[in-house]
Amino acid sequence: MVIIENATLAIIFCLITMLCWGSWTSGQKLVTQSAPLSIFYRDYVYGIFITALVLAFTLGSLGSNERAFLDDIQQATLRNMALAVVGGMIFNIGNTLLTVGINISGIAVAMPVGTGLSLALGLIVNYIAKPEGNVGLLAIGGGLVLASIAACAFAYKAKNEEEEEDEGSSTKGIWVALAGGVFSGFFFLLVTQSIVEDIALPEAEKLTPYTGFVLFALGILISNPLIEWTVKRLKLLEGEDEVRYGDVSAKEHGLSLGSGFIWGIGMITLLLGSQDAGGAVSYGLSQGATVVSVLWGLLVWKEFEGAPAKAKRYLWIMGGTYVVGLILIVMARANAG
């Protein structure tokens, strides 16, 4: 099993997570210009699961360290395996809603709204489970993240003031992304509870990051048909039944699978890097993915091109409050004893 035992390399791995998690949504933006979101997301899920399996049977099974993938899964308890699977299911609900929000409102709006709420809830959930760090800094940082969500919503409202959209349609993506953030705030705690605390000396009955990732991805895979059916029944998207899976080009399938691969690489680098980089650093860097995704939405996809000056001012406020809030959260977690 290949592990990370160098602090500098661990930080680099966390930076890779930030770039991967901030970039995979551009694959969605590109594919859904001509293909339904449900087809993109189905391939995206396949991409995550395939990535997890390949990593488990290569990096997770090579080297001289004990507890290769197959050995690890045989010694793990049912409880720990179930935690990882359920974590994948909960993630999939939240991430599906996030992608719907992106499809409606764009990356620059849905990502900070959905992941911002996920971050704020994650702070509360993780602090209750394991109280550590400066609670005052955590509260202020979380409050600033919530303020950034409000600023993002105001930016989107200002952007659509001059467009011919009814208010219900223009805010639908924000509400869907917020709902996704509610679910996404809980998944990582479940996964980390199932994984060993020291990968170099893995305790019995728990999972290595490679095994935990496979079971997490399995939870995403087995829950996706029901979640996809529910999204269609709730009519959160239009025209989803007009294009069949086989009608989509190989290039579009490949881009969708690639998006899942990118997200999966980000997940495993975070699980590996957090062991030596430290919880505060890895946590802060991974959440910086939101800033990366917003830059994609603004600079590459030009989602606010031509928007009124008021909308752009709200975007600056959103970015500033999010970054400052994130810094305070990292500082608070760095004080953990």
C-alpha cells in the first residue's frame, strides 16, 4: 500500500484536491450544453467508482506495507464498511442537487451557495463529534461563510433583474444548491469515522483510505438510480427523457467519466494528504476548491459577462467574505489541542 509520510508532499496532495474539486464542474458545464444532466452524472458516478477500484488494486495493494486492499476489506467491521457506504449515499444526494443547481444557475452561483452551506454545517457537525479549536473563531468564520452565501444570492438576483425571467425560475437553482449543501455537510464525517487515524500503523477493524474510498464510491453507485429517478419525478430539470443514453457521443461520455476521475483523484489525495499535512491545513485547502470553481465560472464560462455593476460588487463581497471566513476557520482548527 502506497502512503504519504512527507509533510511537504502531503500539502501538495491537498492542493491537488483543491484544484480537482474546483475543476470537475467545468466538465458538467461542457457536456450539458448538448447532453442531459442525468447522462453526464451517470457517467460521472461511473468515473468515481472506476477510479476508486483502480487506485485500490494499484496504489492500495502495492508496496511492502501490510493491509493491502483485499486484506483490509476482510478484516474491517460491518459497521465501518456501512459508515463509508452511507457516507457515499448522503454525498450523492447532496452532490446531485448541487449539479442541478449548477445546471440552472451556473458554477459561480451554485458552488459557493451549496458548498458554503456544506462547510458551515460541517463545522457544527464535526465540532459536536469532536470539540476542538477556538470556538469563537469557528463561529465568526462560519458566519462569514454564511454571509458569502447571501452575497452570492444577491449577486444572482441583481444579474437577473434586467433579464426576462420570473423570480421563481431565477431563484430555483439557489434553493436546490442550498438543499444539496444540507446533505453534503454530513458525508465526510461518516467517511472519516470509518478510516484509520494513522495509515502507517493502521488500527484493526477500520479501513485504509483506499478501501474507504471504494466503499464510499459503492454507496454513490448503488444509490444513483433511485436519486436520478427522484430528481426526474420532482421535475427539477426539463427535457431529461428526450435523449437516450446511447444517443450521446463517445466524446461526451468520455468527458463525463473524466469529470468523475478528476473528483476521485481529489478525494484520495485529501484522504492521504490529511494524515501528514494536518487537519487544519488539509481542511482549509480542500474548501478552497469553491474559489477555484468560481474562477472557472467567471473567467472561463463568463457567467456574469454583461451583468450590472451591482451584481459584480456582490460577487467581490462574496469572494472576500468566503476567503476571510475560511482563513479564520483554518486558524481556529490550528489551535486544536
